[in-house]
Amino acid sequence: MKKGIDLNWNIANSIVFFMINKQEVIFPYKTIDYYYFIVIGIQSLGMFIPGIRIGVIASMIILFFMYKYLRTGSLFKNYVDVLVMVYIVYNTISILWFLFSDLPISVFIREYSNSILPMFFYYLAKVDNKKNKNFYNITLNAILLCFAIGFILFLQQPFYYREYLNTLDGIGSTDIIATTAAFRSLTGVTMTGSLGVVGVLISFTNILETNGKKGKIALMVCMIAVALTFRRSALFVALVAFFVFHYYGYIKYGLLNKKYFLVELIVAFFIIGYLNNNYGDLLAMLNERLMMISESIDERSGSWVEGLMYGNLIIGSGLGVFGHKAVEFSDKYIPDGNYVRMLAELGFVGVSIFMSIIIASLFKGLKNLRDNILEVGIIVGLCIQAVGSDIFSFQLIVPLLWYSVGRVNIK
């Protein structure tokens, strides 16, 4: 009898223990689905609350997720997990040689919070079920709401919005001509372009998964947003994604009815005709920006060479030494181009670790592309944009990269 009571007691304890652990594991990861609603919402408050520090708030949210995860989660389940942790540790200890740069330590801390803390999304992504798309779908809704509000403000151009953009993007003016030169939504022109690309990729995936029933309006909104940013890399990636997803949707996997393609051609014909007749300059500007992609390398090559001359190409000079955060303290910086900057700051060692993570993840993703097409698209798209932009230093963009890398590496 006593053995029976003891057995029941042990079973009850096990159930309670499991429930507690399950709650601890699940709770923060349901919140993470709304991460972009939270951070974009807080950032947009900058229009009415001057001096709001979205970077600090986002870092606190990520640190909370880290605390909850580390209580129950495992950091090492495969070799990519180890590589990610090695890369985090390497960036952390680079503070030792950062100290020789004569830059204030705040530069390192700000860069670390922007580019390294969000790497923890890699581990958070691996907790959820592979088939669960909530994070992506809710993120898409956050992007669409951001763009919708951004379009209204872009058309109306109230002074508080122009002042906000001047502070956010550093355009140097609150003049309407300056603030209407490109669509900046609520996040700034570079982040708007990158979020637009991610929105395009998620929308395309929804179209494929629902056989064309969902995602078309979202795709159109995101494509318009990307076009109006006039960011060359974002335009290029969105255009490539458009053709690649059409190939997989209509030809490779046959997920879409061929009649949809005819409808697309007709709609595209009327849209291009309308724009050409009424906004001819817009189409000419878009074409010009796309044709200038190769020139972006030439524009940046001078600062790249200078930065590499001062950087330690073996172990680097320390995270953040040549970034935007260092501009006000040093004239030796690499303003755009993540890979060259990474080489100068983290050296061959750091770049090798980073590229090993990306290549290993893409190899896994491409082996089962049908299930990983969204993640592979996001990884490749953001990595392409990073050639000429500091994409990996934007705290609003980096989580999407590492979340996608984590999803590919779910066992």
C-alpha cells in the first residue's frame, strides 16, 4: 500500500515538475511572437516622447528572454549551436583589444547590444515547433501596420513626423523635400527597406502555402514600401525574390494555379501603364537605382580600404571600432559594408566563424528547401543587403536573421 502511495506521489511530483518547466519554457516564447509589435510600437513613441531609447528597451526584453531560456533550455545540441556560442564569446572578448582603440567603452556596449545580444534569437527559435509560423506571421502583421501608419504620415507630413525622421535617420532637415525623398515609415529608410524585403518573403511563403489564397495584398504593400525606399540592395533582393518564388510556386513545386500568372501579368500591365502615364519619373528613378547597384561598391571602396589599413586583419581591432557608433569619436570608420567592417573589427578569425554558421545553415536549409524556403530566403536576402549596408548592426533587423538561422537548425 505504501509503495502504491509513494508511486502516486512521485507521479504527481513529476507532473507538477513538468508543468512548471513547461510553463517556464513556453511563456517567454509566446511573447517573442509579438517582439516586432512591441519594439516598433515603442520606437514610434519617439514622435511624442523625445529621447526614448529603443535600443535599451529592446536589450532589456532580449535579456529577459535569455534569463528565462537559460533556466531550462540547452545551449548545445549540435555543432552550429557551438559555433554560434563561440561567435558570441569571441565578440565579447574582443573588448580586450577594443580598449586599445582609445574609443569610449559606450561604443562597444551600444554595438554589442545592437548586433550580438539579438543573436540569442537563434536559441529562442529552436524551442518552438518547426511547423509553427506564428512568429513570422505576427511579424508580418507588425510590418504591415508599420507601413500603413507610415504611408499615412508620409502623405500628410506633419511636423512632429518630420522632426522624428530627422532624429531617427539624421537627414539633417525637417524640410518636406528631404523627408519625402524616400519612404522611411516609422523605422528609418534602411530598416524600412529590410523589413519590406522580409515582408515580401513572408508574404510569398503564405501565398505558396495557401495555393494563392492568402498573402497577395501583404505582398503588394511590402513591394510598394521597398520601391519607395529607393534602397538599391532592398530593391535588388525583392526583385530576385519575386522571380525565385514564382519559379518555385509555378514550376518547381506546382503550388499555384497557372491562371494566377495570367492575372498577375494583366494587373502588372495596368499598374506599369498607370505609373508610366502619371508618375513616369518614379519608374525612371527606380530603374536608375537598380542600374546603380554595381556603383555602390565603387562608392564605398575608399572607406573600405582605409578601414582595412587600420584594422588588425587576424583577430580584428574590437567590435564597434569602425562602426557608426564610433563616427563622432574617430575619423577611421567604415560607414557601410558589414563584411569589410567585420574583417576590420573581428579579423579573419571572427569572419571565419560567422561564415561557418551561415554556410552550414544554408547547406542544411537547401537540403530540404521546400520546408526551409522562407528561412533560406531571409538569410540570403539579409546577407546580400549586408554587402553595402550595416544590416547586422540594426537591432530591429538582426533578430530576424538569427531567428531564421535557428529555425533551419531545428533537428
